[in-house]
Amino acid sequence: MDGEARKRPRRSAAGFLPITEIDVRASAGSGAFHEGLEEPKTTRLFPDDVICHEFRARPEDLHIVTIDGDSMETMLSSGDRIMVDTSRRVPAPPGIFVIWDGMGIVAKRIEHVPHSDPIKVIIKSLNPEYQTYERNAEEVNIIGRVVWASKRF
């Protein structure tokens, strides 16, 4: 098998690509302690045109994680699944990201503070019961941007 063929993602006969679901919960609350996104749980299939054209992503950069907590209510609820693009780590434009904030892996709205020196980011919950906080950008490990969500009812 040539090098180019090894780089192409595995594709099912029906035009679907596998996306790994990771056995870690992104806390939408005060934070949970985890080592990172290492434990594969299962694989889910998504249409290849959705991955390539809608998400503009490579399947190997995408991971599905489960939300745990209520700080991102009403957009994300505990038990919802999100797809994280680990190649997109810059909060411009602002959006929902999965981050390591120093206390745990959390899903939050992140935006950078314009003209800050050193560069700072605002970390915000959507639930007004939780406080917004600011960190130096170098203190925050952005794991990736959320590109998709599956709502649990």
C-alpha cells in the first residue's frame, strides 16, 4: 500500500466515514478530572460529504464526547453528545470549545479578549447560574471546536 493510500480515511461502501466516540465526559459544569481524549468507546458512521463539506474536517480530527453537567443549558444538556474537531483550536471566531481549563475538561463558549497582552480568553457558560471567567490563553489547553451536537430528550 502506498503512503497516499494509507493517509486516506477508511470509507464504508455506502459513503460513510468512521468517527471515534471517546470514553470521557466533557463537563458542562465546574470541571471533571480526566487525562484526555485517549479511551476509544465506539465508532459512529457519518456521511462522508457531511464530514468533508459541512464540517470541513478530516475524520481523524473528529471525536465524539458526552456532555456532563448543566452549565451550557439550554444549548447543551447532560447526556448530549458533541463532535469536537481537534484541528480547530483557535477561538476566532468565538464558539463552543472543549478545553482543559486547569481544573478539568469542560465545554464552554470561548472568545479571545481583543488587544490583550498577554493574550487572554473569556470562558463563558451559557447558563446564567455559572460565572464567566478569564484566563491567559497560555493557561488554557483548547482541545477543539464543537462542530456538531446530538440532543438527548
